[in-house]
Amino acid sequence: MNYILFDSDVRNTLLPFTYTRPVADIRIGILTIREKWEKHLGLTTTTVTEEYLEEKFPMVEMEENILINASFCPTESLVDKVKGLSENEAIFKGEDVIAFYTTDSQEEVNFDAYTQIEFEEELIQIKNTWDIFTYNGKAIQQDFDLITEGRTSEPIPEGIQVLNKENIFIEEGAEVVFSTLNASEGPIYIGKDALIMESSSIRGPFAMCEHAVVKMGAKIYKDTTIGPYSKIGGEVSNAVIFGYSSKGHDGYLGNSVIGEWCNLGADTNNSNLKNNYAEVKLWDYETGRFAKTGLQFCGLMMGDHSKCGINTMFNTGTVVGVSANLFGSGFPRNFIPSFSWGGAAGFTTFQMKKVTEVATAVMKRRSLPFGEIDQKILDYVFEETKQYRNY
């Protein structure tokens, strides 16, 4: 069977992260949503996404296909039902379709003509950007169970203080030096060739992916994920860093999501709680206004390739778009459009020539090319987000 992950209508509520990737490639827990489905299915998947992303994330259609709503994270029982789908059958969760069977000759999908199977069990569904950190602890546990089942962890090194060592899994090549690992409230997963430097204190649920680094003396609280090749220092709580990003120095990051190829300068801090303890509002790309989140704690949402200078201060509930470059004293506003250059004193447009120079240099440091396809995606996003840059 051929499995295809589709974005669904949540794509717009997951901006700015879905400007540069399909919904399926959002990381929550240890794995991306795509990686979760592929590990459960034992097969690779392709994607139905925005046209400008198709060259990088193509869709392969075969004679028989099952389309899966990428906003849903899989469970074993859900995957069993998905694998069992046959012609004119669909799985629903309330009003939302989870998966349905289709053929390459089928011109349209009319769910009224389908047998609709209701899935009753609880699932993680990512509908909003803040869901990524809100459900991260639960997703870490699910991924931990999936990845470590039937496997044996590398030994815990000498000199490490641990609580509930049965809930700690260390992959081959990982290094942990004179640190504290507390897995009493949830699992701790340390990926292949990852490094935890000395005097770090980590409380689970916690995940770090391959080649990630926790720097000396870091304080990492529960429900935090550090994506592949990312570097983290200072104090971090309930944050998800997708990959290839750095918060290498002191400063606080909490209840936040950071995209790929981002850098937070030394002593960058974000607020995650308003002084009056009121509900946090976040910028909504669909309505062009700030919308209620229902949360009291909500910090920073930063899109791919964005950077900030030393001592940057982010207000509660700040959204930063793609390829923004922030610097200077004071609090910048709560919504910073993509390709913005400046800070609290004002913004200009971060022109594409400079954006390309920075992205090329940053990716070269990781021995990765900034290719023509990546350039086309940023060019499209630059034009798509012009409407927000009214400086």
C-alpha cells in the first residue's frame, strides 16, 4: 500500500513553521510526525502540500493509496485501523478525517459515499503552534516507547547522578559527563552521538536527537526536545527546537517552539507569563489579528532561519516569522514579520541577497548546501509575506 500524508486545513494555523515544511515534518516528541508514521508503518511516505513546496517534498501516487491527515500523531491501534482500510472507507475523529482510501482513477472524494469509521481513543492532534510544546511531554513518552522497545540502552557513564535509570535510554556514541538526569516524572532519551556537558541538570520527559549538544551547567526542565545538531545552554523549559538551531548561552527559553537554522544570541530571554497572569494571545496568520490561545503560559514561536542578537528580550506570546534578524535594546513587538531586520527601534526589510548569504554561510558550517530548491522556497515566502511588512 502507498501512504501519503496531507497537510489538511491546519496548515495555516501552524505558520510560520509550515511556510518552509509540510505539516508532516514538524517535530514533536523525539521524531517528526512523518518519522512517527514511517516507523509505525514500516514504509516511507510522501506528501500532499503547498505547490511551492512540492519540489522538495514530492507526492507519489500509485494505483491504491491511503491518505493520512498529518496533524494526527499515530498510535499502534490507529495504525492498525489505517492499515486495514479498504475501498470507500475513511477513519474520522469527530468532524476531522484521519485517513481514507483512494485510487489514482478516483476523480473526487465524497465522504458521504464512504463508510465512516469513528476512532474513539485519545490522540495527539497538532492544530495550533502552541500544541507543539503543550503536547510535547506526552509525545516524548510515545516516541520513547516506540524507539526503545526491545532494545538495550548504552550503559550510564560513571559520575552521573540518576533517578529512575530504567527510564533513561542512551544511544550509541552519546556522551554524558558529570551531570544529573532525573527521569522520575518521564523518560530521558539521548540520541546517537549527542553530548551532555558537565554539570548539566536535566529533568524528564526530555529528548535530544542525534548530534545535539547540551552545554555546561545547563538547566533543562521537563517536556523539552532538542532537535538534531542543535546546541542548548542556559535555562530551558517545555520548549521544542526543531534542529540545526542554537541557544548556546545563558538566558531563559520557555513554552516555546524554535524552527531550524535559528540562533538566539547570548542572554536572550523570553517571557512566558504576563505580569497580570492573563490569557496569552498569539498572532494568527489566518485572521491577521492576535487570537486567544487559552493558555496562561506561552512564549516564543520562531520560524526557520531567524536570528536574534545578544540580550534580546521577547515579550509573552511573540511570533517571529521566517528569516528575520533582530537586534538592539528593548522589547520588539509581539509579531515580527518574515524577512524583518531591526528591533524595538524599528524595522526594515531583510533583503533576499543578504538572506541568501547568511543561509549559505550558516548551512556550510554544518557541511550542508543551501540549494536552488531552498532558495525558491524562501523567494516564495518572501513574496507571500510582503503584506505584513508595513514598516
